[in-house]
Amino acid sequence: MAGRGSPSDLIGKSFAESLPELKTQGFVAILDEVYRSGKPYIATEMKASFNREGRGLPNEGYFDFLFHPMRDPKGGMQGIFVHALEVTERVSVRTAIEESAERLKLAQAAAHVGTWEWDPEKNTQRLSPELHHIFGTSAADPEHAQVWASRVYQPDLAKVRALMGDGYLTGTMEFEYRYVHPVFGLRWFYCRGRKFQGETRMLGIVQDVTARKSAEEASQRLAAIVESSDDAIVSKNLDGIVTSWNPRAERMFGYTADEIIGKPITTIIPPELHSDEKRILATIARGDRIEHFETERITKNGERIQVSLTVSPVKDEQGRIVGAAKIARDITQHKRSEKALRTTEMLASVGRLAATVAHEINNPLEAVINLIFLAKNAPPGDDLRHYLALAEEELDRVSQLTRQTLGFYRETKGTTDFKIGALVHSLLPVFASRTRNRDIRILPEIRQDHEIHGIAGEIRQVIANFVTNSIDSLAAGGKIRIRVSAARRWNDSMQQGMRFTVADCGCGIPIAAQPRLFEPFFTTKKDLGTGLGLWVCKSIIENHRGSIRFRTSPTPGRSWTVFTVFLPFQPHDSTSQNPAPQAAENGSNPTHPSAHLAAL
């Protein structure tokens, strides 16, 4: 449908890279809005142009679009599911029908009727001015009969001559034929004539019936589409009585046309949803259209199925609304597939989480085993106590990882008043062995340490994750600064709280990785990282109605990273009820981290 040669032209590429021709047609902006708002976008018969002439298809077409957010089990945005159905043929048919109907109305208004007189015995013929106009001939041309004969559609000419001869013998003629008009092209004409008794002349009329013939052909095509449609197409009057029922409706609901036509549409509607039908009829009576309404229906055997309905008003020749046309699509299997996909995604996430947790916990456990072995074989004294102290530090690491894992199932209860500075000091011993072995210094700077209200264990987990990332990014002899101070929210000077900042002179964050830093399972540490820490941190901070920012510079020789978090004193007070979550701000700055920290 997109006109591409292989899946590799699309898979693994951004939307703008794989379909560049759509960049100026508004689709990228729509996708961005769906991703930003989390609300699905539905469009019907939307015009789009693809570069697909090389596939033997027209570049321009019409499509029904669905852009639907894909979310993880916690409601976080993971991507957008795009469903597109090409309806170019449907639009073309409807357009042809509308154009044919308009031509028919014009033909009826203007009549397009001309009269003729023909006497073959005297070899004379007379045409009215209106008929000359219909034929595109001129009364001043003595050879207009030959001109007319030359323009009759050649496959019809022999038939027309035979019918005219038979009609003259019997005294009456009536037939239709095709004519190539010099201006309007191929036309359909209706001819009727009569010879009066005692006369050798025949009198008659010719009427241009092209509009009627086109409408008939379009109606036949439409009927064929309705008969062969993969969707159930049903019509009903304003009382809710079924007036038509196509074959797909028979297969979908189990009722034949003879069984259901003349009965109320509520026959296939669950009793608890009958009120929906009243609202649908009221909407149609106002002249409004209902698109992609998802609901339930009941088949003849009592099975409930999920359907998507599109309902449009039906008008009579005077423009009055007399009923509704309903298109129903069975989406039961689609809903089951969506559920299965969500279940599969959750299971895959659990599997990845289990694997990464096992990997993270295995390293300190191996260290504990080695230290216990050394302690068993060491004589009593300082060495033994040293080995046991190191083993205790490694067990603290295991405990910290366990608490971090339990962050995926956090309780909303247990909130208390606590101080961030106290949490920072309690974490320093946990990282003592890692920093000592690599000569890394952690420099806490507690300027103010007022109490805030929240879940202390979760904020401790956030600080620990930032410190862990800083340690992993540093070379031997590096420094980590942790500053805690009172502050106001960046975008709201009236809301007060606490701000803590973790800064390091590590390798910095690559520019390409910065937009994805808070995505689950995305990591820059390769085999060392789980890709879950910052994602969990961002969730914790937003649950506390806080916000997070970071700055970084990956420039060799001048690299650094600073993470800053603001937490309000009362996360659930009247000044912060359900605020819009603060987006994590990222960027690079050549300033040294100590100067940037001072600016903060």
C-alpha cells in the first residue's frame, strides 16, 4: 500500500525516514500529538500521496486511519499502533454515484428532449433546434443525416438501422443507443417514434438519458460492493426497523435477510444496551453521523461479539432523513489479539526484569562467597573482621538491589515526613566498597534539609540510582557531588520544596541516547545496565508530583553529567493536585559541572 519494495524499506527506520513524502501532509504532526496527548486519532477517507507509481498504483489515494497509543502495564507510553485501510475504490464509487445523481437531476430539469420528423419514402427529415443541440449538428448543414450516422457508436449502428426499419414497418419504434457527441463524448440516447394511420411520416422524440444510464451502472456497482463487502451493511428506518441486510450481515449475526427484515434492530442488541440504540437514532434524526462506535452485539445463537459501527443518515429525494445506513465490522478477533499482545508484552517485560535482576544480584553474591571463603581460612584478627565487613557491604548491595526491584510494586501507603539529606548520609556506607576500590569520592553538600512528605524508601532508591550511574561513568579518582537545598519549582515560583542534585565528571551521555534516557530497558551500559533504573526513577518522582532535569556534556576531556530533582513539600496539597507531569529536560552544556551546579 505504501509502494515500498521490501519490509527493510520501513522496519527499523523512523516514520519520516521511511515515508518522507508524508512529512508535508500532516501525518507526522498527528503522530506527535497522539504521542504527546495519549489520545487516539481516527480519520476516515483521508487523502494521502505515496511514491508508489513504481508498484503500478496511483500515488494519490484515500485511507481510513487509526493512530492508537500503545501503553505498558503501568500506563506509560511505548509507541503508536497505526492501522490504515485504503478506501480509494469506495470513495471513487461514491463520488461517481454523487456525480451521476447530479447529472440526472440536471437532465430532468432541462428535459434534454428534441423532436424529429422522418419520411423515408420522400427521403426527408426534420430536426427541432433542441435535437440539433443534442446531436451537435447544424440545421444549415444539408448533410446532417450523414453526420449523425457517422457519430452513432459504431457497434450500435447496425442495430439502430434495423430498429428504425422495423419501426417504420410496424408503425412504432422505441430503443436506446450510444452516440459520440463532438463535445460531450459518448452519450446514451432514448428514441421513440410513431407513424400515424394514412401517413408516410413518422414523428418522435430523442432524449439524452446518459445521466440515468450512469446512475444505473453506478447503482449496480454499488449493489455489487454491498453484496460482496466484508462488513455487515444494514439499513433501518427511524423507528429502528431493519429494511435491508447484506450477505455479510447474515454470516456475522446468523439471521437471514428474510428472518430479520421488518423486525427491530434491537433483536441483535444486548438488553442492557438498548438505550444506546435510542441515542443512535436521535443522533441520526439530527442529521449527524456516528463513526467507529465500538460496542457489543448478539448473534442468533446467543454469542456476544465486539463490533465497530459507522452509522449515517439516509435521505429521500426531498432531502428528508428517513432512516440510517449502518456498517458493522466484527472486531472480536482484533480485541482478542490486542489482549494477547498486552499479555505477551507483560510476560516479556517480566522475563527481562527477572534476567536483569538475577544478573545484578549475582555479582555481589559471588563476592560474598569469596569473602566468606577467605574468612574461613583467615586466622582470628583484623583480616577476619575486614573480610566480614566487606561481605556485609556486598550484602547491603544485594539488599539495595532488592529494594530497587520492589520499586516496581510500590505501595501508596506508608508516606511519612523525612529529610533528603539524611537519606544521602545513610547511602554513603552502601557505596563505600565500590568507591574505595576505585578511589572515587562522594562529596555531600547539605545546604538546607527541611522535611518533605512522601515515601522515603522510594526517594532513597532514586538517589541510589543516580549515584550508581555516576560511579559507573567515572574513571578512577573521580568525584561525585550531591547537593540538597530548599528551592521553588522551575515553572511555578509559588510552589516550594526541596531540590537535590547529583553531579559527576564522568563520560557524559551520548547525544543520540539522550532522547531515550527514560525509556524502559534502554541503557548505555551494554551488559552492565538493566535499562530500568531511570525509568523507575522518573515514575517515582512523578508520583511524588515532582520533576526531573538533566544536563550533560560528552565532550572528551570536558565531559560531565548533572541530574536535578525537585520535590514539593506536600505532594498532594491543593497547589499540586494532578498537575501535568513534568517532562524530563535534557541537553548539553560546555560549562564545567561545578559551575553548572553553582548556577543551580
